[in-house]
Amino acid sequence: MTQLYFEDAEIGMTSKAGPYLVSKEEIVQFAKQYDPAPRHLDEEAAARSIFGGLTASSAHTFSIFISLTPKLQPRLHVLAGMGWDELRLPNPVRPGDELDLEMIVLEKRESRSKPDRGIVRFQIRSRDAWQRKVHGGRTARV
């Protein structure tokens, strides 16, 4: 696995990970433990929801997003995350969706308080690998 360091990161550089296949069983299991809303547990109730079918909870979608992050290639060596500026989930994740992740470096600068380190701001998007619908995205600083 290729590791990139601060001095290797270039603005506009991209890294990718995935795909990750989301199964019906995984959606239901996650919902049972963390978000037991009927639209995540029961296909009949989900069919009557605004989504018209079974969907993963937003927490589940974000968990998949996070699980793909260490698999980004090339991978930026990160000491600590400093925060997320925003998170958007514009499309539901459904059974059978295959998600991938793309990170784009937006900016970088040396740390003012720790000159031996740098701060990188990037955007990460999760998309359905086939339909190219955006399922989640965040802008983060590390």
C-alpha cells in the first residue's frame, strides 16, 4: 500500500478506494443495532416510506464511508483528523449498491504551531460505483 506524506501531496491529486457491496442483510443488521427505523428493517414498511424501499441509515452509510478511507490508494499518511466541515447524504443507499470513495486534495499548508507537520484539506465523495450517484461527501482537514 503506497503511503504519501505531506510533502508528496499535490493540490488536485486524487485517491480512490472501493467498491464496497452493500447487502440487504448488512443494512438490516446495522439497523437492528444502531438505527431500528422501519425503513431500514422491514421491506414492507420501507416500501411505504418516502424512499419506496429498504435503505441504509445515514449512520450506516457514513460507517461504510469511514471503513473505505484507510483503503484509499495512494493513501495520505495522517496523524490525526482535525474535523469535518460538512457532510451531505443526497441519495439513499440501497441493497446491491456498490460504493466507491474518491479523495481530492484541495489545499495544504505547514502547521503554524508545529512546523514539522502540515495540514491538508481535502474533499471525499462516496458514489455508487455503477450509477455514479453521490451517496455522501465531506470536506475534512487532517
